[in-house]
Amino acid sequence: MGKHLTATMILLLSMLVFGFSAGYAQTGVVRGVVTDAKEGGTLPGAAVQVKGTLEGTVTDIDGNYSITISPNATLVFSFIGYESQEVLVQPNTTVNVALLQQNTYLEELVVIGYGVQKRDDATGSVTAVGSKDFNRGTLTTPTELVSGKIAGVQITSGGGAPGEGATIRIRGGSSLRASNDPLFVIDGVPVDNDGISGMRNPLNTINPNDIETFTVLKDASATAIYGSRASNGVIIITTKKGKEGKPLSVTYSGNFGISTPIKTIDVLDADVFRKEVQDRYPNQAGLLGTANTDWQKEIYQNAFSMDHNLSISGAYKVLPYRLSIGYTDQDGILKTDNLKRTTASVALNPTLFDGHLKIDVNAKYMNIKNQFGNRDAIGAALQYDPSKPIEDGTLYNPYYLNDVNGDGSPDTVRMPITDFGGYYAWVQPGGTDIPVEQGSSNPVALLNMRDDQSTVNRFIGNIQMDYKMHFLPELRANLNLGYDYSKAEGDNITPDYAPWSYDALNGGGNWSAYDQEKKNELLEFYLNYVKAVKSIESRFDVMAGYSWQHFYRSNSSLNSNYSRQFTLDSIRPGNYQKNFYGDYMRTYNIKSDDNPTESYLLSFFGRFNYTFKERYLLTFTLRNDGSSRFSPDTRWGLFPSAAFAWQIIEEPFMAGVNMSQLKFRAGYGVTGQQNITDNDYPYLPRYTLSDQFAQYQIGNQFYYTLRPEGYDYNIKWEETTTLNFGFDFGFANDRIYGSLDYYNRKTSDLINFIAVPAGTNLSNYILTNVGDLKNEGFEFTIVTRPVSTDKIFWELGFNATYNQNEITKLTATDDPSYTGIDVGGISGGVGNFIQKHAVGQSANTYFVFEQVYGTDGKPLQGIYVDRNGDGEITDADRYYYKDPAANFYFGINSSVSYKNWDFAFSGRANFGNYVYDNVNSENAVYERLYRPEGPYLGNITDKVYETNFVNPQFLSDYYIQDASFFRMDNMSLSYFFPDAIKKFASLRLTATVTNVFTITQYDGIDPEISGGIDNRLYPRPRTYLLGLTLQF
Amino acid sequence: MKKFANIFLIVAGLTIAFSSCTKDLDTVPLDKKVTTAATVFENPEAYLQVLAKLYAGLAVSGQEGPAGQGDISGIDEGFGQYLRGYWYHQELPTDEAVIGWNDQTIKDFHGQSWGAGDVFIAAMYYRIFYQIAVCNEYIRETTDAKLDGRGVTGDLKAQVQTYHAEARFLRALSYSHAMDLFANVPFVTEDDVVGLFFPPQIQRAELFNYVESELKEIEGQLLEPHTVYARADKAAAWTLLAKNYLNAEVYTGMARYGECATYAQKVIDAGYQLAPVYANLFLADNDQNNPEQIFSIAFDGINTRTYGGTNFIIHAAVGGSMNPSDFGVGGGWGGIRTTSAFVNKFSDASGNTDRRAMFHTDGQNLEIINIGEFTDGYAITKFKNVTSTGSAGKDIDYPDTDFPLFRLADVYLMYAEAAVRGAADMGMAVTYVNKVRERAYNGTSGNISAGDLTLDFILDERGRELYWECHRRTDLVRHNKLTSAEYVWPWKGGAPQGVATAGKYRIFPLPTADVNANPNLQQNTGY
């Protein structure tokens, strides 16, 4: 990278030199900030024009402008939805302007790839949400800010853990095997959104309080400038900055919350359980205990959280700055689960050389300490015998003090294990003290006897220099250098007296440690030339650039047992974890590994915008991407797009029509996908050395083996072609505005992991390009302001999306008997799948037997419809039935202000999303009451009374259920004290409830299941929060 | 004009600055465990390490033990292990074994109701062709021309030539399995190169000829018998030849029992002896002082770990009132048992008469009411992770016990069957069978005479001697008893008492996935 940097710096400097040598007379620069007169916020994208000429500029992201003028010029400041203002100005002055709002959009900001654009000029499908409209609550992840706010964007959290990861889908997924995550660009740096070890959600890096805008680029004409990484949409996040000329401002915001579990799964209580076991397994009744334990109650808790943020912003002379720090401490509702996060960010954005050189420096740092609760406890709490106590009374462990060698002092040898830390555990038959290896473990022991921690540090920084040529102000050069670094370390420790980690022979226990380092470097450079030619009523905006990105990742791990070596004097439950690590030995099963890998992505890109008569807009983009993941013959991919927009409202014939906005957009483009997260060399023939546990004996010696790997030399980009048509409209002076879009996306040459003809490659499955799929849909957004007076302001927003996904091709040859690729692994048995990727179906369609019901309406065990009529029920009778993706999804949000009161809510609805109820397909069967492989007893869910199934019927469509829902994500009420501390500070107090209520027919604990298989979901809690914001 | 000059300069400068970066795209793996194919054989050790992988392909499921970086995909890695898959196919459809789990379609094996979409069948098929493909790669990379090209000479060259022959043996072994289980299969050799093509389908009889010619060609190049444990030597090739000749009538329609006896005799003459104690053949130290073992799949608690292999056979057989410690494991998986039809092959199930009757009966019902219940059907205690002296194996989770793929008793019984079928000496046959039975009965009380030696007796005796050693399905097919009404056992065909099934179940279907991927393949009749 150093070499590129040097070359670019030389270029940039040479431009400066050229620039200064050009020189100018008489004229000078005027600059300043354009703000909103009422709200005080800055207005990015506002037009600043020299009256009577075509010369003009647009305010940047922070509302700043600078323009070269002659003396006594008049500047016209205008912005859609605001009243224009004219100001007489002189060269070399600063003129700040506050515009008065009409009743119209607040967010005129449109950040696009490599630039900012007036919304008017946008030809693509782009949705932006500003900080004012963000969701409220305990937010640890940026995406939570906009959940439900944007048509076509679906955000589904993986569960209710603090900082839990989320699945983000823009207009459905365009890939099957490669990543379906959108590209995230944070302050100009495309960041690595792949998982970070020991971190629940890689996006937690950004403190949501620092975010200014969240912009989603949806169609190809908007995204194609990002080429090979844009198939799943692009999300551009910009963070808050200081403003030139603004005084020092200090803001503290904090909140305190309590999260509570809403619902648990209904299992048999201890008395019913005892009766069922006695009735059904009378010979095993001796295994019953006398306790009454509600295991789910024992593992969940009301959880406390707090969040503090302090930011300082202002400007020191020409140096606007913003500094912020944040601290979050959040407990999970699963006991022992906790997240602590510290964030810090610095933004400096000075403008030098009379506005010719703008520098943006952004640095964000984050430190997360996770204490992961053992999620195995969630499943175990359903299944564990309720007639057993948590502890069985044996607290002390006399064997620790055994003196085997008879020298009078405790021995330093490892002792046999008998009491499992005082927790109840099943033991093997025949009066042994050997724990049962198979089956579930005591849920409370699972939580308390595993210590699973991680620490993650991440830094994302960039410096961006934007230079407007002195000799040619229409030409800008922009250099962006970015660095994204993360380092994660984690330890996971289970002591040897944990029953599930027992090993009498060699000492049990487990200690695994991992660390991961990721380094992603970015260099981007582009030139932008903007020229208006009055004589032909045209404006040209041309941009060309280069991007170089390097991704490096190194994972190392160490795994070993964790057996006691020395005597310990006390191991009361809850007290044995950290205190005694030093006394443990790691002598057995030691395995360490280290896997560094890297990839490069090189790109050349360009964009051409042409505007005719301010109402016909054309955009062409082209990107040429090279990826090191592909062979020299296939690594370069070309991604073009074209778009057209027509400002119908500007047409003379629209005069007199009561509309404030009417624009038609049409776009077409090709984007790519190369994000194969698990293999950086899919094309390269190579050999892999085995680890020490996969050696082979030849004679009396063991040899590490070398394996030739399967490969596809011809693997290449996956390509998605998108067609988009849309209208933007506004009525009654934008009291009502919105947009409607239709899209059609076809992905071809899907990067897929499929079976190749047997014997032709060095594995049976190869990563290769086979298959096509499509997504088609509509998006509709409308925002209205039913009431807008001095005292009351009411805004109501609604969005709706329809998306249909279909796989159109999967294999090299077409065979109707091929049922597709198994996906959707379920729990119960090993290797069972409930979903298929199949031609003619949506991705992840359920593949099941059709259940037959008795006259009483109950399903009959093992009786299915013989769909192919061959007289027997075989795998050939399974059929495709429903899929987990919602076809329709909606978002609704509203805010009402009355004087200093403010009330807001936001909610979402999904329709047509189906869930496979794996909780009950596995646990609502009588055979789970008694398991001979232990033997042990296990609890079942009370849904067993609806089926009376003895054996599990995993593949019955009975368990595929409609999980359509409406969820009120959050409601908040706040009161604003403008002069809380004698005009020195303002104060806002806010009360918020998140996950307020859910309306659904689905009777599992939560209808919203990412992937559609409901099993052992970490329940999403309801959270009550009190927050305050103090601004000085 | 100056402006344009400047722009020109900038553009020219940029072009030079950035075009040089494209060589960044030529990366090679950073991971020290990964070597490019172009350089791997620069290290002479690699020849043995790749050969070790070909052997390990029968024992482990991937490059990490017990699981991780699986060799094949599309199935749970443990299920996809070669021996476990082979065991499922050779034992579960027969009277010797039932399994109680809810794993996918696994119960279809015993019910003989599998279909072409079955993942276990696909896994076995792909496992076999995985072996064939990596053997082909090794055979290509170790030709004399390649060795000369790399400057390999002298002792190393001679060694690699032997390795080369062993790779051909391992390929012949897997092709034999393919021929036995799937009949007409795709055919790829070292002459094909890695890439997308559609291999032709070879007919079962042609495949028989190919395997026969391969084994005969390499016979002389392999190591002498007893040279190095766990490597395939001449005796391994002879045993495989004998086995294929024994079944030649099934494969080709033409009986070859005489050659079966010839090659069996070659093995017998090579100095193998029955181990004195039958039970010790299936213990953790069965790689030590074992005069009977001809070719084994080696496992080790420390170094060779898998969820398949003997790990599966031992764990899955333990449940109910069995004490896992007696089997050298931490706990059972409670899955596999046997049918009453098999138990009744022994006049006395206690093991007091015939020591090979190794059943756990306490708490077990002889008859199977519910296949899902471990306690229905007697459990089998044959394989254990304890040594012949009673101590535990090296690890409680991963057994040391090796799997006897070929052993002398099998060869004796093959010879005897050839004799009964009129192609070898009956007197020798009686002697060989009685050697086997004398060990079983701990004396001569179980000895037979020539008059007892019938085909049915041989089939039953093979069951008693070789149960759970992956011979049963092939034997039942050869005796026309796998699907026919001549012999039924509990739950054959899915009925509690057992019923005859369709003849198509004598072989397995080609997996739909491969029929779909390769237009040259014709599905086996009936599927």
C-alpha cells in the first residue's frame, strides 16, 4: 500500500502546485453554513447559486458551502421544501444562512457512492433516514435505528441477546451460497461486514448515537458504482461532524433500562411430568425425583442495562471537530450474559486554501467485552427433568483433599470427580458416579460452569482529502485512505467437574482460546468534473476513479482439556470459576491452529451524469473489478448501469396541477458478488495438511496427511441484473409525499456449492457458478403530515414491500426428479433438513410430508398423504410447502409533537412468513420422557396433548405454521425543557418501551425467526427505558 | 490549453500509478498448512503424506479429527466417513443389524425401502468416488515420467513406485465396493484430469474386468505380506481378488470360484494364522501381535479420530443397562442391535458354547417391537475400546480399535465356499472351517464333517464368524437371500415378521444428484 500512497500523494501535491501557479484576481471565495431556521440543523444538498448565472454549488454533507464570486454578487440559497433566500455578498467573507422550512421533506440529503447528490438529481432508488427519525431505545447496532423505516429493507435480529447479530436483506437475497448482506460504507470506507470472532454483530462497531444519516441504495443504478459488492444493496452511514462557525456544544445522553422475558415455552410441570412418566414408563419411575423445578424460570432474569454518551462538537478556527465517547453495559435476560462496550470517535473536517481543500478525518474505536451466557441452557431448560433439583446438596468435594500417596498433605494429582460442583447430574446406571454423556445437562450448571468471554477491539479510520483545482474549480480530486482493523480474543472454559465434560481417563474439562486479527486497507482516488453549459441548457458531471482494497484475516485457536492438578479448598457453586484457573493443567488434546488468509479487490470506476433543462436526467456508471479470489482468466468483471429520470413536475404542462413533486425514474444495471467468506482460493489447485487428530498409521508411525483440494479454475463473479421503475410524488406542498418502485432482479451464475459429477473433481461438492434466481417486487412509501400548526405537529409514515423470490436454475443439466439442495438443518436426530433450494421455488422452501388428520382433527402419527400414489410413503411423497420469507412486509411510524411533548412509535408487520416449529417437533413427543441411551428422563412440551405423538414426526407439514405478525417495536414519550439550567442547557427526558407487543397467530415464543426454523431462540425481551439528554 | 495539459498529466500519472497494482491479485495461500499443487512435491516427504491420505480416506472424515474440513459434503461429516457408510450399507439391510435413530432416512436401510434421493446412499457413493478421484490424482502425480521430471531417483523413486501401486490397490478396492453396491457406475481413471466433464458409465461386468486387471498388474509391485502394518501388501490384493471372484457370478453372470480358491490359497500360504482368541480381534490393541489381520483400517484414540469407523460401531452399540466403561467409552449412543433371526444362528446365545455369540441380553428383548427402542433386540458386544489385557484404550471418546477389513478366517471361509460350489478341495475346506470353529468352540466340539458343509451352512457360518464386519449384504445377495422370500427376518421390508422385497434392492440406486449432474448415467433398474 505504501507505494500507492506515495504515488498518489505526489500527484495530489503536484495538483496543488499547478493550482497555486494558476492564480486569480478580483474574485474571492464566500463560504458559510446553510441551516434550518427553526430546527437549527444544517442542510446538506442545498443549492447555492450566483443570481443571474448558471454558476452554483451545493452544500456538502455538513451544510457547508463555498463558492467563488465577484464583488457585489447575489447568492440564491434554495432547498426543496424551504423558502429560497437571496443575499448580497462580497468576496472573502463568511455568510451563514438560515432557511425557513415549508411543509416538506426534512431529509433532502442523498449520499451516493463517491459523492453527494441533490435528491432532485437522483435517478436511482435511494432512501435516506436522518438522525431525527431514528428508532429509540437501547440500541447497540446501527441497523436497529432504521428497522421498519425503509421499504424493501428487512432487518431481523437473531434473538434477544445484547448486541445480537441481525440479518439485513434489501429486496430479498440475491445469492444462495455467497453472502446476502449489503455492503456497508461508513464515512466512505466500505467495511468488512463478515463476522468477527467473539462479536455478536460486527456492526456494533459504530455507536448509534454517532450516526447522522443512514442511506440505503437499492437499485443497480445507485449501487453499480460499487460493482462487485453491490448485489445486495449498499448502506451508507455517515457520522456526525462538527460545523464550521459553530460554538462549542456538549451533549450528554444516557438511558437506563430493564429488560424482561415476555414468554417462555410451555413444558410439563413436575407433577404432570411425574404422572406421565409413571403412566408411560412405569419401569423407569425410579428415575423420578421429588423436586419441582421450573428450569426456564431458573435461567432467565430481568436484566439491567445502561448507556452513556458524551459528545463535544464545535469548531476551532477553521477546524470543525466532534469528539464522542460512549459506554454501554447491558445484561442479557439469559443469566450470566453481558455485554460491555466502549466507543470513542473523532471527526475533524477542516477546509483549507479558501475552500479548495477539504479534509475529513474520521476515527472510530470500539472495545467490547462479552460474557456469553451458555445458550445450550435454553434448549436444556425445555428438556431437563423438572422433578430434579438444581443442586443435590453435595457442596464440598472431599476428594480434593484426598491424600493418596499418604504423605499427610493433599496430593497434587488429579482426582476422580464425583459431585459435579454440587449440581444435580444424571449418572450412569449401576451405582456409578460417571455422568451420562448423552442428552441434556442441568441448565443452571450449563450457565454457571462455563466461562465464555471475549474482548474485541476495532478501529475504523479514514482520511479523505477533497481538492478543488485552483486552475479548474470544476474539477475535484478526492483521495480516501482507510483502515479497518479488528482484534478479537476469546476464552471458553469448562472445568473438568462439569458432567458434560467428564473424562475419567485423561481428565476432562475444556479450555479453548481463539484470537482473530483482521486488517482491511483501502485506497481510493477519484476525479470529478462538473460543468454547466448554459447555451445548451445542460449540465455534465463526470467522475472516474480507482479503488484498491486489501483484506487480511488471521484466525488462531488453541484447544485443550482443563483438568485440576492441585488441591483446591473450596468450590462452592458459583465460586469456582475464575479463581482457580492457575491451578489447572492443559496436557491433553492440545490443538492449536493458525489460518491467515488474504484477498485483494481492485477497481476502476466511472460515472457520467447528464442533465438537460433541469428535468431530464441521465446517469451512466461503469465499474471494472478485479478479485484475487478468481483465476487470471476470470478475475475481471465489468458492471455497467444506466438510469433515466424525468422531473415531470418541471414540465410546463404540469403548471396548475396541485402537486409539489412528480418524478419518474427508470434504471438498469448489473452488479456482482464475490464474497465467498470461507475460501479465498477457490480456483487454485492446492494441498492441505491434516491436523494431529487426522493422522494415519503406517507401520508403527503416524503421519500427517496431505490432501489435494477440489477446485474450479473457471469460477467467476455472480451477476445480478436489476431493472427498476419508480415514481416520486408529493402533494399539497409536500404535506403528502412518497414513492412507488417496481423492481426485477435476476442473478445468474450463482456461486454455489454443488455436487459435481462423481469422480471428476477432488471432492464431491465444488464451489462453482451454477444456477439462477430472481426477485421481483414493489415498494411503496408514503409520509403525511395531517396536522402541522405552531403547537401540534403530526407526522405519519407508512411503507409496504412485496417481494417474491424464485430459484430458476440450479444444476448444469435439468432433471425434474432432482429435488434440490438440502438446507435448513433441524434439531433432533442428526443431519435432518427441512428446507430445500429447488428450481421453481423460493429459496429455503420447506420440503415436507402432507399430514393426515383423524376425525378428531388431530394429526395421525406417521400417516401422510401418498402424493405420488405409488402405494407407499417414501421420500418421493414430500412436497414443497411455503417458505420462511415474508411476501409482504410493512412498516408504520408516527410522531406527534404538542408543545414540548413528543410521542412517537414505530411498528412492523410481516405477512406470509412461515415458521417450522422445531421446538415442538422435537419436544412434543412422549418418547423423549425416557431415553435409554443414558438412561435419563427428559421433559416435553405440553403441545404433546395436541398430537399425542410418541415418536417425532420431523418432516410433517403440521409443524409449518403461518407466523405473520405485527410487532410494535417501540413507543416513546419525551418532554423537552429548553432552559433546564438557566438557559445554559436544555434537557430532554424520554420514556421508551421497546418490543411493546406482538400480534400473531403463531403460538411459539416469537414469530419472527430468521431463517424460519424456530428452535432455542434467545427470547427477545421487552425493555423499559428512561433516558435523558442534556445539551450545553 | 494549460488546463488540458494538466489534466493529461494527471490522467497519465494515475494510469501509471495504478496499473502496476494489478499484480496484487496474484496471491498464494498464506496458511502454512496449505501448499499449491505446483510445489507440493518439492518436499519428498509429501509422497508418503499424500499416500497416507489415501489410506486415511477409509478411516477419517476430513483433515481435522474427529471432524472438520470434511472430504465430502452434503451430509453430516460423521455419516460421510467411509467405513461408517460401508457398515450402514452392508449391515443395516440384513438380519445382523437394526438402528433406532431418527437420523434422516436411516431406518429405510433395514426396511429395504430406500430411494435414489437418500443422503446416506449418496454419501457412500461420493465417498467411494472421492477415494477414486484422489487415488487418480496421486497415480497421475507419481508416474515415472513425473518422477523423472522432478529428478526423483534411487531409493525414493523405488519407494514411490510401490506407493503408486498401493494407490492403484486402494482405487481397485473402492471400485470393488462401487461394483458391489451400485453395479453400473461412472468410470474415471488417471487419464482424466480434474475439471468439468461427464464420465462415461461402465457396466458392472466391465468394471469387474478392469479391477481384476488392475490387481493382477500391481500384484508384483506391492510389498510382501506382513511387511508394514496397515499398508496394502500382496496378500491384500489376493484377498480382494478372491473376494471378487467369489462374487463374480453376481457381477458378471459368470462363476469364477476356481480362481477364488486359488487366490485364497495364496493368502493362506503366506503364513497368516488365526489369532488364538476370537474376541481379541476386535479390541483396542488388535494391531499388536495379530497374526490373522491381512488388511485393516487403523484408528487411534490420540492420532486418528473420527465419528465414523469403530468409534461409531462401538458407541452406537452401547445403551440400556450396558456399562459404557466395559467398552472403554464414556457413554453409549444407543443405536444398533441385532434381530432374533441372527441370534438364532447360534444354538446358544450365551457365548458359553460358541464364543462368537457376544450378546448383551440383560434388559433387552430378543424380539423387536419398536425399532426406535434400544432395548428391543439383543445388543452386540463384539467391538470394544479395551485391550486384550482389560485396560482402557488411550482415549475415552475415540477408540484405538482397528477394523479388520480382510482377515484370515474370511479367507478360509471363502475357500470353503468355493469348494462347496465345486471349485476347490472339500477336504481342505473342512479343515479350514474346522480351524475357525475350533477357535470359536475352544476345542473340537463344534467341528463339522464334509457332509455338513452346505451352502446354507457356509452362509450361516460366515454370519457367525464375520457379523458386523461388512460382509453380510454381499453374502446374502450371493446366496439370493437378501430380498427373496427364501429367508426373511424381523422388519425385513418394514414388516415385524419380515417380508420379501423387490429384487431391485440387491443393489443401491445411483444418487439422484449424480444422475442429475452427469447425463451419461442411466439409473439402476427399478429406481
